[in-house]
Amino acid sequence: MRRRLALVLVSLLLAGCASGSGKISGLGLKGRLVYSQAQDGLWEVNLESGAIDQLWKPPEGGQLFGVAVSPDGLDIAMAYSPPSGELSIPRADLYLANGDGTSPQLLMQHSGLYESFDYPTWSPTGEWLYYTRSDVFINADQTFSDVILNIERIPAGGGQPEVVISNAEQPSISEDGSRIAYIHFNLETYTRSIWVANIDGSQAVQLLPDNRFFDVASPKFSPDGRLVAFAGSGQLQPSSGLPERRSLVDRLLGVYPAHAHGLPWDFWTIPVTGGEPTKLTNWATDGAVLSWSPFGDGLAMMHLGGLFVRETGDPVMLAETPLHGGLDWSSDS
């Protein structure tokens, strides 16, 4: 509770230093930011009018995680965990809601105790919905027998899932639909690195090795395809000397989502051709996710405390966000 309060206070201080804070409609931005807030449901910031609205609130016990607006703005894909007394750790199913967040309908349901779906991402044509499937298999003696963490895709209207990349999560599709950026999960070291590959997973190239940060999350292609923005936990390391890693239990069976805790997080970019990451913030925060503007270089960044937009200069705070969630910048409004 103290940490959450501290994060909110830091966010408010940052907001106070950002010029134009609270005057969303005066920023000259387009489209809308759709984001989730766990048990507080689905929210929207209309960047043209400045209106902030709650689109949908789950029933008590339900939690909402990753969200993605379809390219035509008519549907919202959601990773949603309905109320259940099975586990204290929520396991999410894939749902499709209307573009205004109403009438969420089940698209794909998890099976077993630990299977879960998250990080929905649309292909640019809206034909496919990409997502992360995770599952853990435990023996009778409580030892691990297998771990599954795959990027899969399913036709937008439902159908048979296809595995795209194994030992991978958090897909981001380039605007031309030719490439995919993602997190590779090393099942031997339980560490994460950032990769870029062809859309079918072929010709994969490591963009950021797993020894540069304590953890990484939320890789996103810039609209021009030249950069990948991401969240990094801990200080950037030259090549080695990282602090002790978290265990597999902490990562896969801990508080959902797995990347939400650990050392403080900040936002970074890295060229898709490789090179050194560039730091965008000095927030030392938690629950970090991001989304590029579909219109240009603007970047929306959300953490436990606030939702911000950065174009040039200091980020501007748009809304308070005290809970974990997902984020998508849609071109429709």
C-alpha cells in the first residue's frame, strides 16, 4: 500500500512539472487511448475532446488485463479473467467486445488450472489476432514438468489457434505487417530478451540480450518501423553483472502479470538495426506498458500511478492509473 501511494504521489509530481497537464484537448493529439485497470475495467481517453470515460466494469471478482483495438475500431480484444473461486491467481480468457467496450463475448477459454491468455495484438489488416498463451504443468510432488509460453494467433472471427513462435510472449506487429517484435523467454535461465523476426517467426534476430536489464517488457514497433520502444527493469548493464534473477515460480506463478514486480522500471527505445538503448524516463516505476501513436512519433506510457503521452519534451499526464493494465492507442475516435 505504501509503495502504491508513493507511486501515485510521484506521478502527480511529474504531472505538475509537465506543461499542459490536464488539458488533453489542447495537446493537438488524435485518436483515443483505450486502457484497462484490472478489477476497475476498461477505460478510454478521447484525445480530441479530452473526455475520460469508463467503458466497461467487470462484475466483482473479474479482472481485465491486455486490450487491443481492431484496426477499424469496431472491436476490442481483451484478456479477461471472469470471477472464479478456483485460484487466487487469475487466469485470463480471450474476449471480443464492441468498439465502445460493450457486450464482451468469449472468443477462447483457458483450460486447466494454469493456462492463460494475454497481450492481444491485431494484425494490421484485422484478419488475425495474436496473443500470448502461457501454461504450467506441475507434478504430484509439486515440481514443474513443463512450461509453455508461446505466441499464437487465431482468426479474428474465431477458429483454430496456430503457434507462431515458441518460448515467446508480448507480440508487436509492424505497421506493414511484415515483422514481429517480441520477448523471448529462456526456460533454462528464466530471463527475457527482445527479438525481431519475420511475421511467421522466421529469420529471428536478437535485438536486446537478456543481460542488459533485470527484465524487459512491452516491446512495440514505432509506426515507421525504425524503433522498438520497451520497458526495462533495473539499470542498463554494459554486458554482465546483473543482480540475482527471480525464480520461475516468481515469474510465472506470482502476482499477475509476471513482469509487474522486481526492480523499478523505466521506458526506453532501441533501433531495429541494433545499438544502444535510449532512456526516455527516470521514473523508477512499476507496471509499465506503452503504445505508439498510429499518427507519428507520439508515445503513450502507463504505469502504476499515471497514463502519460510523450511527443517532444516532458511527458504529459492524462489520467491517474493506480492498477495494472494494458494499453492501446487507436486511430479512431
